Amino acid sequence: MHTTIKKLLLKFILLTSLYNSALGIWSGTIYLFMRHIHYTYADINVFLAIFWVVTFFAELPSGILADKF
């Protein structure tokens, strides 16, 4: 494999791992934090539903741009 491709693949793997690790830590602690500041489970679930919907729609344009370039 060409060295440039290897470097890009390594960067991709590292960035993806970092992103997934951060998301895993955040997902694992957001319930605990929000319960600690006295949110109900319904409030937490509404917050997370809005968060994931906004995340989905925010990533659509970036995905389209990434596919073009």
C-alpha cells in the first residue's frame, strides 16, 4: 500500500477512535450528570432525542460535502 494512503488511513482510524471514545464517555455519563442535577428521566430523554435529531440533520450537509470532495 502506498505510504500516503497508509498515513491517511492511520489518521482516519485515530480520529474515529477518538470521536467514538469521547461519544462513549459522554453517553455513559450524561444520564448520571442530569439525574444529579435533578432532571427527570422524561426530561433527559427529551433532551437526548432533540440532541440526536439535531446531530443527524447537522451531519447531513457535512456528509454531502465530504462525498463531493
